[in-house]
Amino acid sequence: MKQLQEKIVSEGRVLSESVLKVDSFLNHQIDPVLMDAIGEEFASRFAGSGVTKILTIESSGIAPAMMAGLKMGVKPVFARKSKSLTLTDHLYTASVHSFTKNVTSEIAVSKDFLDKDDVVLILDDFLANGQAVLGLLEIIEQAGASLAGVGIVIEKGFQPGGKTIRERGIRVETLANIKTMENGKVEFFEEATVR
């Protein structure tokens, strides 16, 4: 997705060879025009997949999931990482390790919002080591739901997550797949390589 790649190059900040800061448009401040285009792109890529729910993880996956849900006419559900007084039982849960934050979180989704009749699209902002996607897959399995595929806004293609997920035979659609961030410069895989 050219528009996203241009935004990453112009506004993203490479903090190291494995850390990209995109908080000016994706995961702190949100660019609504870009989110609209991202939602449209995911809706187009997963058209005809029978998606009934979009599943993401709080908090950075919520904005792209909302826009994709709006374009697809389905409700997004987000797995909560933080404890809540109102979300205490009747839950699907999984453990997810964040390498960026170096913490393991217990994520939870209410059984009221996901069940065996759902066809689920997992959607997230980043794919690096794949832990968030694996945790969300575990929740889908617990629900007995079907998986339509995984939509990722930005993939760090030089890290193992994408390969791990694809080796399971899972369809992964990535809007911007980063080949390298060496010397403070982002280089992307060609789109044909991504799929």
C-alpha cells in the first residue's frame, strides 16, 4: 500500500534496526484519512471471505480494526490486556509476550462476542515475532470459530513472525512489509514478494 509506505518513510522514526516509531499516525496519534484507506484496503483484500468479526488486541489495533469493520459491515472485537472490574469471567484467554515492552500479558475476550459460528479476521498494527497473532489464534480456537486470515498494517519481514504464521498455512495480508531498517532507513519488500 503505497500511501502507507510513504507515511512510514516521511513520518516514521527508526529507533534501532528492529524498532520503528509510528506514533504520529498509527499508535498514539491517529491519521483518520490513512485509517480510512487502510480499512478500505483490508475490506478489499478480504472481500468474499465471509468475515463476521474482526479480532484485534488493545490498543493500537483498534483504529485499523474499526475502519475495516466499518468498510466490511462487521463488528470489531478487541482482546483486553488490562484487568477490568466488568470483565472477570466467561472469557477466552491467552498469554501474549511483547518483545518491544518485554512484558507478558494475559489477554481476554468475552465469550459473549465470539463463538463457533463466527468467521474471524485477525487484524493488528504490527507483526514482528508473531506473539499477538498466536494469542489471538488461541482465542479463536477456544471459541471454535473459523479463521478468514490475518491482516497486518506493518510487518517487520526480517523478524520471524510472518514466516511462523504463514508456515501454519494461514493467509496473511500485509499492507507494508519492511525488509530492513539498517542505517536508520526503511526498505520495503516488493508487494509481489509479500504474498
